[in-house]
Amino acid sequence: MDAPAPPAQDAGAGQPLRSAFSGLLGAGLDALRARLELAAVELEIHLLALLRAFVCLIGALACALLALAFAVTTLVVALWDTHRTLALLGGTLVFLGLALLFGVLGARTLRRQPPVLEDSLQQLREDERRAGGAS
């Protein structure tokens, strides 16, 4: 008669374990959802900042290059009778120099850009550290 009693105790002991597991799973999913929301917001902030900078830089570059083109055209017209080839070569070199300068500045800016989801990944590493102990 003692044999049927232990399964009743196992069923009662399994309930707290199941409830603890579901609580742990729910907490894990909540943490994951919070981290994904953080990553989405962070990505949106980076994309908006990049778009704003891109639009401003393209506008400034277009205006500066048009002003420079009109300046070179004025110089060529002014020197047409004496040094027109020199004026055209000078304008070409100025535009090539500007293209090189903008290329170097753009590459340097992209190299210095922090990783897009750096804060989110840092939070995930912190969560992993807390869950795994003091590793």
C-alpha cells in the first residue's frame, strides 16, 4: 500500500518545478523582447542619423561643386585669349583633388563609425554574464 503514495508526491513535486520553469521561460522571453526592442530603436536612430547626414552632405557637395564649376568657367572665359588650356587643366586638377579629398574623408568617417548594434550586443553580453555566473 505504500507504493501508490510516492507517485502522488512526485506529481505534487513536479507542479512547482513546472511553474518555476514556465516563470523562468517567461522572464527569458521578456528579456529577449526588451533587447530586441532596444536593438530596433538603436538601429532606427543610426539609420535616421545616417540619412540626415547623407542628405546634408550631398546638398552641400552639389552646391560647392556647382559654385566651383561656375568659378572655373569664369576663369576659362576670362583667360580665353591667353591661357585657356592652363585654365582648363587647373580646373580639372581642382575637381580631381576635391574628388580625392571627399573620398578620403568619406572612408575615414565610415571607418570611425561605431558598430550599429553595439549597445544591444553589450546588453546581451551582460545578460549572458549574469545568467552564467561571474564568467
